[in-house]
Amino acid sequence: MKEGPDISRIAGLIGEPARANILTALLSGKALTATELAAEAGVTKQTASAHLAKLNDAGLLAPTKQGRHKYFSLANDDVARALEGLMSLAARSGHLRTRTGPKDPALRKARVCYNHLAGDMGTRLFDSMAQQRLLGVSDTGLDLSESGRDFVIGFGIDLDALMARRSPLCRECLDWSERRSHLAGSLGRAFLTRFEDIGWARREPGTRAVIFSRKGDAAFAEVFALSDDRSQPAIT
């Protein structure tokens, strides 16, 4: 390709296995140290530091320093969406990890995707809000309806504070395990935080899995009810 954006450098950086593991570890939304990321990547700290320098130079990371420690996080939502999109493409194309573990079912049910809820629970939230016409889903994107605004406020989320931010309120994010959309943007992050605050769910330490309590499961199913056909969201 002689003109336009050069995807080859970014693709090469993401495609290296250790760097891919580093980036997907940061999809949890939590900032991690080089030592922690070395463990995630299965490499030495020195090797991880070299990988982190390359990723940072490419604008994929946002390093911050606190005292004697340096932490790394994804640079922005664009990086997170690109990673989740590549994971979805890999899943659709049959390029899956050959070694699975006991955490896989938990990750597929509910996990963190850059601080918003993904997996089956994430797509259920999205589909339910669309079916209840709390979200307007169209070719131009997502909009929160008037009834959706009332619902969000009634659920205990400070909508005014979210709308005052520069980041988009609602965004679709393609879910790699469900191969449908879940809710991203500042509202998606606010829902996950709210689920944790009211005791419905907690983040599993050391993984991206989100664990819903029995009470949280039941409450979630009641609030975000679905019709029998989840594949047809409301179109406005």
C-alpha cells in the first residue's frame, strides 16, 4: 500500500505473541507494572521492557509514574476496540488458543473489556436495552432514548457527569466470544462500576473475569430481561 495509513507497523507490533499478551492483559483497564506484564507475557522483565518501549513509541500505551513505580495502560478506547476487533476476527476465523483452562467459561460469561462489561452478560445488557428501546440502535450509531435516560438515572448512575465528559456516552463494541455487540463508552463503564457498587458482581483478581453473585445474577436477569429472540434489536 503506497498511500494512506500504514497498518503494517501496528499489525507487526500487535502480532508478536508476547506483545499481544501484554496488550490483552491491559484490556482489563487496570494499569500494570513492567514486572506484572512480564509475567503475563511469559518473558523476562528486561524483554518486557523492550516490548513496552516499542508499544509506547507506537502510541499504543499510556505510561504513568507513581513514586518509584511505572505503570502502563492502553492509550485510549481506539486501541481497546482494535484489540477486541482482532480477537473477534480470530475467533470467527477459527484461530483459537489450543490450550483452554477453567477460567474460559467465566470469561465467556462475563469479563472486563477496557472497564466495560463483555461476554454473555455484556451482550445481554446491550440486547435488553435495545429491545426495551432504552437504546436506539441505527446505522449511525447508538443513542440513549428519553426512557433510557430515566432508566439510567433510576439505576443510580450520574448521567449528567457522564455527559459532561468528552468521551462518547454510548458505543458498540464487537464481542469476540458472543460475536455480537456489547455496550462500551462511558455508560458501559458506569454500568460495570454500578454492578460492583451494589454488590451484583466483582472482578476476579488476576484475570479479566467478572463474577456475578447468585443474587446479582437473578437481579440482572430481572432488570435486563430479554424476549426469546435476542438477535433482533430495536431499530430507530
